[in-house]
Amino acid sequence: MKRMITLAASLFLMHALPPPAAAAGKPAFVKVDKTHFVRGGQRYYIAGANFWYGAYLGAAGKVGDRARLVKELDTMKAAGINNVRVLAVSEKTDMPSAVRPATTAAPGQYDEDLLAGLDYLLAELAKRDMTAVIYLNNFWQWSGGMTQYLNWFEGSQALDPNVTKDYEDFMAKTVRFYRNDKAQQEYRNVIRKIVQRVNTITGKRYVDDATVMAWQLANEPRPGNAKATREEKQVYIDWIAGTAAYIHGLDANHLVSSGSEGLAGSAQDGDLFMQAHRTKHIDYLTYHLWPKNWGWIDSKNVAATWDGALEKSRHYLNVHIDYAQKVGKPIVLEEFGMDRDGASFDIKAATTVRDRFYREVFDVVTTRAAKGDPIAGFNFWAWGGAGRAANPDYWWKEGNDLMGDPPQEEQGLYSVFDSDASTIALIREKATKLKRLERK
């Protein structure tokens, strides 16, 4: 009954929404004006979701589910969500915690059905006047990513830290990707393949499609592990600048961002974070917030750990907005999440702690945005929508529903499902608040 009420409310809100701006004329590209986004002559704030598997749902073959995609986009639109952050391509790998199938079976070998899934996603987003941030690689293993590139071009083992349990070693070895000339050439081949693609649904070139808000170098690229050297940091800075310049050389219409987590992805080096984003080829900054992953909160003992986690989270949120002010560019909080009560993966478990955390995060974002500070919005992690875990251990297997939690994590860990009425209401409330700021 709860789910039926949620869906009914969503449908009512959809019909209550004004006609999308795209229907009134040619949609405008999102641009940067000093420390803010603008679109069509007015300020533009992101009220977004991470939806990494959107192109998978858009595929026409057996891996796709276009009916579900349409439903997910309608439900997100009704919740006030105007932007999704999605994965462009995945790389085939033997690593057990990676998604299957993959977009690229080997260098230069693409699954056209999955590429057409991205076409379909963009076409459906355009109908709803929603925009997309599209990331072109992944530092982590769950989509193959940089470690699979090294497997192809070094012959080294594609490391799965879910198996080795050694993330420090994984990070230290994965950064060889930035220095491997063959890997970098193939990565640029992929970038060119995607950025210069012509949409098979609309016939529109991606470079001419205002539905794309930004290209992103990778999901959470890092300079190395906690002990990253000065040389490794410089290689990372140069890689960001060089790759961003390459993308802008292919596409003069769209923004480019790095996909950085902020301090957590910069060896806790604020100067490195700012320096990496000062290049003229990076249009805005990004950062992520993960109190549970970083050990700030114990989900099974929230009462004893909440205050400390909240203090650290607020500082993390605010200091990155201050960094953006110093760099003179907008910043987006493009990932944050919290698990369900009692660290449960069960969709029936309450979301009291998550909602409390979301509200605190949203309050910082909207308060500082209202002051005119360079925070340009949020993308929560992640939209699970109508997806449901299929296995008693909550681990994903090929053929199961895709949801916000990628295969490296238990299904239901951080996903916001379409039955999470209180969380969706909170997202809608804060999305509305940001929307009002656009008119000031």
C-alpha cells in the first residue's frame, strides 16, 4: 500500500509540473558564469541523483529495460530531480565485483547495444528537460576501469580490492594508468568515440546536445594512496589538465569536470585539490562525502558516533565550498550517502538515520547557496528506484536488477528506492528550494 501511495503521489506531481523548458524552444547549454552555473540566461542549480546504470537500462537487448528507465525518470522528475550522473562505458574484466556485460570487450571492441542505451537515455532525459553528467572512466574496479586498462596494456593482473582486501595497494598500483602511454591513447580513443557520437535515437551529435551538462574524466580519480608522492601528485595534476584540454578540443559546447572526491581523493591535501582544478580546462569542482566509508560513524552504534560524524561532515562540506571560492569556480557535491537503520540492506528497514543525514547535508548546501556561495547543487548516491535485491546475501549477480549500489557493494547499501517515501519527500523539498534560488 505504501508503494502504491508513493507512485500515485508521483504521478500527481508529474501532472502538476509546468511544461519543460525544452518544449518552449531550443534548450540551452549549461555554462559557467564566475562561481555559478547558468542556463538560458538564469542561474542553474543541480538537484540530482547518481544513476550510473542509466545507459544499461536504455539498451534494447536483454540487458536493457526501457520501460523501467522511463518509469525511473518519471519518478525522479516528480521528485524534483533535474540531473543524473551516469557511466558512459564499462570494460570487460575477470574481476568478480565488476558489472556484466561490459561496453568494451577489448580495446576498440564496443557493444553497440549498450552505446545505444546511452543514446536512449539522453533522448528520454531531453523529453523531461533533465541534464546528464557523463563520466568516461572509473578509478574503481566495479566497471573494469583503470585497472582493466592496465591489464590490457601491461599484462598486469586486474586488481579487485574486494578480493585482496587491500585498497592501499590497489590505489598505489592503479595510478600507473596515468603514465601508461598505450592506456592513455586507448582512453582518448574511448573519449573521442563517446564525445563525437551521433545519437541513433535523435540523430543529434552529442556535442550539439544540451542534455549533456558535462563530461567527466572519471569516477573518483586519485593521485595514489594515502602516501602519494610529490611526483605522483604532479602526474595526476598534469593528467587532469591534459585530458580536460583534449575533451574541450573535441567539444566546445560542454563543461568538463574531474570527478574528484575532494580531500579524500587528494591524499588529504587541500593545495593539491585546488591546484588540480585551477587549470582553465576544468570548468567546475566536485567533491564527495562518505561518513560511513571513512569510519566517522558506526551504523550499529549511531547514538555514540553521530555527533562526531556530523561535525566532521559539516566541516568537510563547508571547507570544499571555501576551496571553490578560492579557485573561483562552482563546486557540486556529487556523491553522498548513508545506509539504512541498523546497517540493514533490507528495503523494509527504516531510513531514519539516512533522512537525518540527508537533511543536514541539504541544509548546508541550500544555506550556502542562498548566500551566493559557489555551491552549485548536489547528486545523492544513489537512485535505486524500482530495483530490488534478488539474493539472500544481497550481492549482485549477472541478470539481477541494477540499482544504485554497484556490484562491489551489497545491493541496498546506499540505494534510494521508489518506496522510500520520506527520503524522496526530503529530496523534493530541497530541490524546490534550490529551484527558487534560480529566480533570484
